[in-house]
Amino acid sequence: MQNLETIFQYHSPREDQLPKYSAIREAAHQYAKTVLENTPKCADQTAAIRKIRESMMTANAAIALDGIC
């Protein structure tokens, strides 16, 4: 993979990216709260929260990599 070095290096956030990270984090937080408020405690609830977190982290990676991969 030609972009391997770029993918695995640290990407410090640029000033213009900060609102994007914040918007994604807030949306994920709200969604997670909604899931917790409307589902019973169980393995599926735990998995749903984990997947919301994973989705947030993947979206953050998309911002950091700025379309590289």
C-alpha cells in the first residue's frame, strides 16, 4: 500500500478541522445517549455503543487523513 507511512503517522489537527471533530464527537455522544436511554442493558447495547465509538473514530481518521485513503 503506497500510503502506509502516511496512514500510520500522527496527524495533528489543523485549525479548520477542529469544528469537524467537534461536530462528529457531539453527534456520536448524542446518539450514544439515545441508545442508552432507549435500550435495555445487554450485550447488544454494549456492542451498539462500541460501534458508535468505532464509527466516530473512523470519521475522525477520515478528517485527519483528508481523503488520502
